[in-house]
Amino acid sequence: MLVLLLLLVTACTGGQGGGPGGGPPSPSETSGEIVVASGRDVTGKNGIRQQLIDAWNARQGVSGWTARLVELPGSADEQRSQLLGALQSGSARYDVVNLDVTWVPEFAEAGLIRPLGEEAVADPGDVIPSVAGTADWRGERYSVPFNSDVGLLYYRRDYLAAAGVRQTDLSRGVGWEELHELIDQVDRHRPKGYEAGWTTQLAGYEGRTVNAIEAFASAVPGRTLTDADGRYRASEDDLRAGLTELWSRTADDTLEDAFTSDEAATLSDFADGRTAFLRHWPYAYRTLHQTFSDRQLGVAPLPGAAVLGGQNLAVTSSSPRARKAAELIRFLTDADSERCLLDAGFAATRVSAYDDDHRRCTHVATASAAPSATGEGTDRMPRDKAGRPRYARDILLPALTHAVQRPRTPLYGAFTQTFSTELGALFTRRTPPDQALVRDLDEALRGALPD
């Protein structure tokens, strides 16, 4: 009876192949291939994520272990659907999944990813606290932050200078009122190709949700649309304040194309000189500096609240290689890897990547050291004396530290679809939000989320 009881306990706690840290390794955990599913790497072909995977493989020697990165096509929403379908049906063998931070509660609640032990994350105290909060669900760690994200304000310093603005360094930050005053000055001079003050992502997808959450968090500081369990908790007064703030930001000075644009389109419009300001993510810093010099381009904290983004690594519940998968995650998210990600253009998740001048990327040869075919450096991103992107310590790290999360709920897919759809009326009418719009949004969110 004792033997049978022990076997039963082992089966219940071990799952499919055993969870990280529990019981002896099964035969399938002594060698094999770990498949990592992820979205597109914004650092390009053979980007930093693949380079880190290659570095881990090189360390395995003749152990019989390898890791393989599979990049999923399509938008973030399409990638989420692909992962959900693959894990629920068992049609694809993924051991590690790179999840958008908003997906963690959904995948955890559905039992598609497993809780992780301490062995999956090195020095958890080094992770930026706001970022660390995206890794858990209902008090358990289900993921480890890989790369982060936060809204930033990019601007044309040369446009400001041509308009007579004396102080073209806005890195200290500006408010929305000051931003509109600066736009008024540029409007009076209208550089060649210029059409409107700023652009952002307002098409009917996640970009619209992000912009709206930033407006809501700015209008009603400290209030959220959901509680810690994902239940809807907003009042009509909260919604009215948020809608009014969003309308005031977009009613004037906004490029008309912004209302149908995503990240790629807005980045292109800004690069083409159609606007003086752009709300975008950290990876745009490197991209834009391939075109603009420091005298032309600047970056600053986003006025008001900025939304936290990013991706976290998790081990699938179906993986029979959970122990080794957790080891891979630990490597990909350690302090050295995070410095590599920062150097390549991602927002790192660890404080040490930003403030430890002795920390260097030694896992891989980063792009900052890569020569071109002519022997000249191809990296045009401005860097500080320690080799980090120049804006990282003083602008990016504070922005991440103070960023706000989107609603944490297993029903995030339903929330963002409902939220984005209902907000469309605000941009269609082009009038301040009325009580009917507030009521419709409130009823729609109550229907999409539990109360």
C-alpha cells in the first residue's frame, strides 16, 4: 500500500515528464531538443533571441541537448490564437513559449503552462519590480520576464529648432499641455513633408487598447479596470474620465492616418517627416537612429502614464523536458542575457543591465561590435560610455519602473476585443464622449468580464 501511495503521489505531482525541481528526471529529460515558440524578433533576421539560443546550444557540448527557436507568423493576436490552438490540441510540440505579458493569466488558468520553481530564474531581486509583476498569476510564478516594453515619446529635434524652440532636449519629460504648445509652434513653420503634430497606433487592434489604457491611467491615477482576480471594477465616472482624456489627446494635432495605423505604419510616417512626435516602443530607438542623427531625433518619457509591454518565457504543461526547459529559461533571462537584449535594442528586464557599468554582454557578440562588409561599424544607435543605448539608464529604466499594466485577466482576449471595438465610436464621431458612449462601454465590459 505504501509503494502504491508513493507511486500515486509521484504521478500526481510529476505531470507529464515532471515539473521543474520535482522528482528524478525521466528518460525524455536526459537529452533531446527543446522547442521554443516565439513571435517575430524585432532585432531582425538571426536576431538576438536566436543568438542567445545558439549560445546556450554551444554550452551543451556533447550532452545531447539542443534548443530550437520557432518564430510564429502574423500579428500578436494571431500568434496567441496559434499557441492556444497548438497547446490545446497537441498539434505542435512546444516546450517553451514566449508569451505577451497579457497572456500569462489566460495560459495559466487554462493549464497550458506550469508553475515554475526558483531554479527557473536567477537573482529574482534584480528584476524590475513592475516587470516582475507580470510573471505570476494567483500567487504562483508561471513565467520569467524575457524582454520588456513601455510606451515612449519620440520627437524631431530639428523640427523644434526650426520652429524657434530653444530647448530641444525634452528628455526631462513634458506634459500633454506643453506637448500641444510645442506642436503649435511647429505648425506655424510647417517643415517640408510635415502634416500633423503627432501619430500613434489607433487602428482597431491592441494598439488602440494600449493608447486607451494610458489615457485612463493618466486620468484616474491608481484606479484599474479590473481587480487582482480579473473581475471588472470600473465605474462609469472612471470610464468617462478616461474617454475624455483619450479624446482630448486625439481630437486635434493627430495625423489622420493614425486612426487606421499600427506600429509599422506610424514608424514609417514619422520617419518620413509627416509628424513631429511619435508614441512608440523602445525598439524604435535603434530603428530610427539608422535614419536620423542625435541632432535630428530625441526620445522622452511618454506624457502621463505609459503602458508596460513585453514577453515572458513559460514552460508548457505538456513538455516532457520541463527540467531542461527551465534551465534554458534561466540562461535566456540571466543578467548577461538581459544586457545582450538591451544592447541589441530590446528593453531589458533587469536593473543591473541599466545601472551596472561592469556588466557586459559576453554570451554573444552584439550588434554594436558587428562590422559591415566594408569593415565599418553598422550600429548607429547612440551609446553611453558603458556601451548601453544612451537613453537606457535615464529614460528607459524610469519609464519601465513607473509603467502601468493592462488588465490582468484570463479573459484578456475578450476584454481587448470588446474595449477596442467600443472605442471605435469615439473616433468615428469625433465629438467629446457623451453619456450614451460611457454607458455602452460599461455594459460591454461587464458582459466581457466577470463581475
